[in-house]
Amino acid sequence: MTDAASQPSGDEISVELSKRRTGMAFQRTRMSADRTLMSVIRTSLSLISFGFTIFQFFQKLRESNVVTSAREPRTFGMALVWMGIGFLVLGILYHVQFMVGLRKTRAAMTHETLIHGESGFPVSITLIAAIALLLIGILAAVYMLS
């Protein structure tokens, strides 16, 4: 037989479940922020690659003397690349700011024992991919300027 005193009360069970649900909500919010950054990466990648393709296409046409001036399309291609870089920088800054705030809130709630904080809050692989794409985009822009 089990002793009734050793059994957790209904309130203790409710509090424990609430802590676990809130902890899982933090993980879902973190993953949602990663998905948002992935959307920014997709948009930026499209702009950078499309702009670079337009730039290269008209560069080759000019080199083969098919067209005499490809200034406007090349400028448009460069504008798309810079726009993609700009969106990516803004997305990275927003993501970092949001994650810092989320980590602070999670740490405060863990300190107050409102949630369990045993599980880690890993570095975002999506953020690493965004930074890598940013470097590639900057290299493409530098290439286009030279």
C-alpha cells in the first residue's frame, strides 16, 4: 500500500504540468523564430541569386558584343543583390535580438522556478546558415563591383 502523504497533491501535479507546458512553449517559440529566419534566408537567396544571374547574363552579352550597353540591367541585378543582402542583415539582427530576449525571459523564469530549465537552448543552425549566405552575398556584390 502507498501512503497518502507520499502522493503528490492535485495542486503539485498541476504546477508540474504547467512548468512542463511552459518549457515546451519556449522551445516552440525558438523553433518558430528559426522558421521565420529561414523565410528571410529563402527570400534573400532568391534576390541574390536572381540579381547575380541577371548581372552575369548581361555581362556575357556585352563581352560577346551582342549588346553595346548593358548598364541598366546590370544595375538592376546589382540592386537585387544589395536588396537581398539588406533583407538578410535585417533578418539576422531581428533574430538575434529576439533570441536574446527569449533567453533572458527563459533564464528569469528558470531562476524563479516557474519552468524547468534543464534542457539546453542550442545555437541556431539557421543563424549560422544565414551568416554564411550573408558572406556569400557580400562576396558576390564585391565581385560585381570590381
